[in-house]
Amino acid sequence: MKSIEEQMKEISRRKKRYENGVKNRVLVMTGAGLLMSLIAVVSIAPGANAVYEQSKTTVLGSTILDAKTGGYVLAALIGFALGVIVTLFCRQYRKNSSERNQDAQ
């Protein structure tokens, strides 16, 4: 028969495992949603063709980029978003693995 303290530790350990499982499911669903939206953007972007006319006036500022650089900017944004997602997954994985190691000890 386990003592009350051992039973409470076991309950706390199970509760923490359950809460981590819920957090992981939310994180996976968020990542899947972001991945689907990135795939949608990548599949829609090549079909977005527009006719650009050469402007006679020169305007500096946010319009300094040429119309042809839009694809590079889109690729950079997608790469940045994927980098953020991978970083969040790695941090969550390391946190979970360190918690499992502490529970095992």
C-alpha cells in the first residue's frame, strides 16, 4: 500500500503528463494549420499574375523594389515562418524531454 504522499506525487505526475499532452495537441494543431496556410500560399502565389506598367516618375521608399522581386519576398516570409515554427517545436520537445528526465529520476 502506498502512503498518501506517494499517492499525491503520482496524481501530480499524471496531471502534469495530461496537461503536457493537451499542450502538445494544441501545438501540433496550430502547426498543422500554419502548414496548411503556407501550402495554400505557395500553391496560389505562382498563379497570381499581374501586368505591371513602367512608371515614368521615380518614387523611393517602399516601392523601391521591382515587381519581379515579389517572389523572393514571399519566399523569405515563408522561410521565416517555417523557421519560427520549427524553433517552437524544438523548444517544446526539449522542454518535454527534460521534464520526462526529471520525472524518471
